[in-house]
Amino acid sequence: MEKTCKKCNEKKDLNLFVKNKKIKIGVCNTCKKCANTRTNLYRIKNSIKINKNKIKYDLLNPEKAKERSIKAIKVLGNSYLNKCLTQKGFTKEQITPELIEVQRIIIKTKRLCKTSKI
């Protein structure tokens, strides 16, 4: 079954639309691609507001903030690796997915060396 996206006016399969149980057919009027674009634009326009709210939440919930940062370090998430690379002097334009992977490998290697005491 197909449906037309309200934003891009393209006919797409239902599995390409955002799910919503409240709507009769179970999906929203916008496709996932348009919904993601809208969300990304919101995050860009409201980044200061979002960061202020995050800081406020972290101050009110220090345990959860610490848990989240420890998890990011253990998992070696992209945001943590981006932060490491910017601290080393790389600009946002210079940071590529390949560079992030190299940084991930470097940190994993250093951690292995520390645990095995080589």
C-alpha cells in the first residue's frame, strides 16, 4: 500500500512513513526522510536552547549525567570521538568518518595496552 507524503508530495510505501498508532492507518502524513529533515533543522535552529536545557537537566540529575558520559566513553560514540579530535586541534570540516574510525582504533589500542600492561 502506498501513501503520498504531505511535505515532498511523493508516493511512497507505508513502511517509509513515521509510525503513529493514533492515526487510523498507523502512519503520519510525512515520510521518514522529511520528518528527519524537519527534526535536524529544528535542532540546528534551536541548538542553544537545546544545550541550555541539557545543561539544566544535567545539573538537576548529576548521577544520570555522569552515567551518560561514562557510557559514551566506554562505547566510544561519535560525539565523544568528535570532542577528542576537536581538542586535538581538528576543525569540524577536517573531521571525517574515516578519521573518527582511526581515532576509535587508537583509543581502543591504548586501552588494550593499559589493561594488558604492555
